[in-house]
Amino acid sequence: MVQRLNAQQTQLVVRDLVSQGLCDYQIPDKMSPEAMEKSCVNIVSNPTGRAYGWFDSGFTPRGILVGMVVPDPMTGLLHGYEHVWWMASEFRGFPGIELMRAFEEDCRESKATRVTFGFSHYRQPKAMARMYRRHGYAPYNTSVSKKI
């Protein structure tokens, strides 16, 4: 079940999900549960921020999506940007898509003209690209990173 979250609920859900592997994500630098919590709460505390939790039948959080709806800096049109999208491994699949759809619907209602999701090249990039294509997404932007 998907539920829209406020900042306080987001903080609690992030804390619950850390023990389920939220910060075990494979990126070059070690993830910080404190930084993840602070970042998500800060986004949701802003009127442009959005957060959704996915809860199992026992009302235990098993996934989260945090994003924002802001004007695109190049066009001025409202644009939804995903910041964090994560599901506990045993719940990946349809529950995660429910989170995606909730964010898309919220973006539509906010009059956004585009939604952007990202994914790391460290975690099954070909499978992720296929999944996004199945849901109507196409490459839009490419980011690169360099440790300095």
C-alpha cells in the first residue's frame, strides 16, 4: 500500500528502511544513514518536496520514493525529479512501480510536464534501463562523476 508522507513520517520511514538495507546501496562512497535521513526530510519539508512510503500488510514500511516538483532551469516548466527510490529486496517489482505511479500522478496534478528518474550504473544498469523503457521513460540526461 502506498501512502504520501510528511517530513516526520519520512524521517521514521527512512530510519526503518536503513535496517532493511537502504544505505547498503552500491555507489563509490560509503552511504551515511544520517545524511540520507537529513536529505530526505529536508526535501519533504519544502513545499516542492514529495515522499511516498510503501507498506506491507502489517503496515511495516518496505519502500520509499522521495522527489520534488520544481521549475526546470532551462524551460521554466514544472518538472518532477526523483531523488531517492528504494524497495526492500523481497518487495521489488510491482510495489516499487506503485511508488513510481504515485509520484507521476502527483506530478500531473501539480501540472508538471515531465518526470525524471535516475539510476546508478553500479546496480544492474541494463535491467534498470529496460524497466524504465517498459514504463514509457526514455534517456533524457546523462550525468558523469569524478572523485576529486
